[in-house]
Amino acid sequence: MKELKKFSQKVAKSDSTVLITGESGTGKELFAHAIHAESKRKMGPFIRVNCAAIPDSLLESELFGYEEGAFTGAARRGKKGKFELADHGTILLDEIGDMPLPLQAKLLRVLQEKEVERVGAVRSTPIDVRVIASTNQDLPALIKDGRFRADLYYRLNVVSLEIPPLRERLEDLPELVSNLLQRLVESTGISVKSIDDEAWSVLRSYSWPGNVRELNNVLERALHLLEGDQLKKEHLWLPASVESRPSRPVQSLKETLERAEKEALLMAMQEAECNKLEAAKLLKISKSSFYEKWEKHGLAT
């Protein structure tokens, strides 16, 4: 990680396009912010676009803007897209692997020509933008499947940064836990002065599939279970870890299903970054059904 940070600082001094890869929750967006903050563009805007969160039908106008009358419901005087808003700054194209193929072709042209053409426009607009793209997907595999353009991949992959998963750098746990707890204590007002040895053993033996984001969520949940000012093993709830759970007698089918439902709700919220509507979509249930189940399990906030 030290080498990665050092390399990122060097990369930041240039205007080279950067591709950041790594599993969900490893901190790809934090690296993008850091590169922008260390660059000569740091006084300019930093614009983030989640390519997976915007419907395909709206993504083109969101990225490149539109002219007045371009389509039904278009705003008067048109609207600037994210690329124009990022002029003289940096744009982060998050989850670039989810961008539809037709837009990939248009993005390639923007990167080559350094100009954008709004939807419904008759002329292009020059832009001065540094592009950072990030993804948790295997882009070469997507290329083989015909879901990602090879020419766009090579245009984006000028400088690549691969963020290692937390399970491969468990030696970072003490510093990560210390920093995360400091922030959580400030936001929750709950004080913790120490972590016992058994709790540390659980933290070190877990595989952390959700990486640093999951670590933050586990610690935040633990603070709310705290009695006193010492964090203990029983305060840690690790959904994917059999070793970390105390053994329990065989439960009824109803109890087992309810526990599984509760875990599914919490994992969906974690993946959706606490957005309940997105969590409901991940579980393929209605928003009202999600809220009903969330409250049923006493998870209402």
C-alpha cells in the first residue's frame, strides 16, 4: 500500500488517464480523490459519475449534456453534462464496466478528440478534463464476452492502479481500525477505549469479502452493541464468518429463515451503501416490502 500511494502521488503530477481496479469496498474512490487533490487541477472540480446507478436511457445526457428541445422534457437552454462540469478538473467514471456499448463508442471519441457533443447539438464543445475510471470487474474478461470495447480499454488503461483486497494486507488492520474508530466515535458519540485480544483474533481471522467498507460497517454496528468502553468479541457481527460466530443449537426452520432474511437485508444495505431503494432492487423486492421487513427485524433507523 505504501508503494501504491507513492506511485499514485507521482501519477497525480501528470494528466495521464488512470484506471483504478479492485474489489468493492477497497477504496478506489478515495484514491481517485487523492490523485485529484495532489494534481495541478486540485483547484478545479472533481465530478464523480456512477455508470451503474444511472439508467442507460439517461446516461448519455448526464455525461454529455443536451441542447434545448433535444427531447421531450428537456430543460430550456439545455443542460451541461458531467464532462463540461468537470472542465479544468477531474472526472471519475466509477463502475466503468457497466457502461453500455453504444456509449463506450462515444466516450472513446471524447477521450480522443477532447471535445463533447451534447445530445441534439450541431457542434462540439472543447473540454479540458482529466479522466479517472474505476471498476471492480475484470475488463479483459468483459472484452472477451463482447461487453466492453478493447479500444476503449487501452485508451483508459494508460496508468493502472490495482487496490489489493483487505484479506491480502491484514497487517494494516490496527491502523485501519484505529482510524475508522476515531471517525465513528466522532459521528456516533460512543466512546471506545480498548479492544480485547479475542476481538482482535476474530478481526484477523475473517476474510473481509466487503473489504474496508465492511470493516467500517462491522465496527459501527459493534459500537451500538457496546456496554462499557471495551470492544469485545461478542460485539462483532460478521455475516460470512462461521468461525467468528458462537456455536448455537439447531433452530426451527422459521427461526433459521428469519435469521437468513435479516442477514440478507443487512448485506444488501452494505452493498448498496445504505441506500434502501437500491438494496430493495438488489433483493428484487418492492420498496414497501423492504421497509416492512427492515422494521420487522428491528432494524428501523
